[in-house]
Amino acid sequence: MEYTLAIENAPETVSGGTGLLLVHPSTVETDRIDTQFLKTDTDHLLVISTRTTAREVRQKLEHYEVDEQKATILDAISVERGYTRRQSDQVRYLSAPDNFADLIAETERFLSQSDGKRRVSLDSVTEMIYYADHEQTRDAIAEILELLDEYDAVGLFHLAAGVHDDAVVDEFRDLFDGTLELDETGSLTSSL
């Protein structure tokens, strides 16, 4: 299955099973790229947030006019911060950003219970590393990438480059089919 990428300076399409790494400075806004990825050519989308709450994710989707009816949000931060949460079909909660077993299980649940074109966004790999370490995070991301391949879905994963050693960033780049790179000015380059 082919997926359209409506992202500047990126290929027009990618094949199902493709995982993209969005590498960015921690000071640059990534919502524009993330929502361009999510709202194009898709039937169902899963937004995994280890950085912001489900409420904030909903606000982002609404602001950028992403069809919320297609969205499932997996909030990994609210429970950790002690916020009240109400699980529903469209909003799921994890106990913490480093609860990788449930993160992977919820991702597989989404992919196995939906059909058509599916997109997964994970913001952010950096937060996962903060809560666990880069080795555990790398293994969890590798499992999610395998699920994308198995279910013919595509994914976009955020990584704030400046806060990690170059060797760690390179290790994560090697997991993915391609990299989208934002610079300090918000300009994007891609290598796939």
C-alpha cells in the first residue's frame, strides 16, 4: 500500500511499513510536520504522546484541522503527572512513558482492530529515553517498527537531537527507513 506524504521536501509517497524519524532541535515546533503527516491519505491514526496530555493532543489536532474522528490517542504522561483520566475508545492511557510493554500492546491493538490506511505518530522518543534509557527505548521502537511493517502502516517518530549524544542519534537513525530533519529555522530536509 502506498501512502501520500504531504510534507515539504519529502518524497511524494512512501510504502506501507515505512518508519520515519523526525530529528529536530528541542527548541523548534514540530506540530506542523506531525499534523501534515497525520491528516493526509489516512483512514485511522494513532497519536502516541509521551510528552503532552491527551487534552493537549486534541487541541493540536483541532488547531491543525486533523479529523479527530479518525484519531486514537495513547496518553503516556497524564497518569504519571497525577491527572484525572477517563479511558474511552478514542483515548487510552499508560501508567508511565516507560511502560513499553503496554505501549507496544496498545499499538498492536490499534493496528489489529483498524483497517485501511493507518498512521502512527510517536512524540517523543526523547521522553522515552528520559524515563528509561536509550537501549530499552531502542528495543521498544524496533518492536513498533516491526508492527508497522506487519500491518502495512506508516509511522513518524520524534527525536530531539541536541539533547542526545551523536552516537545515540545515529543509532536511532539506523532503525528507520528514512529521516526528516528540521533545523533551527524550521526548514526541513529528508533522506529516505
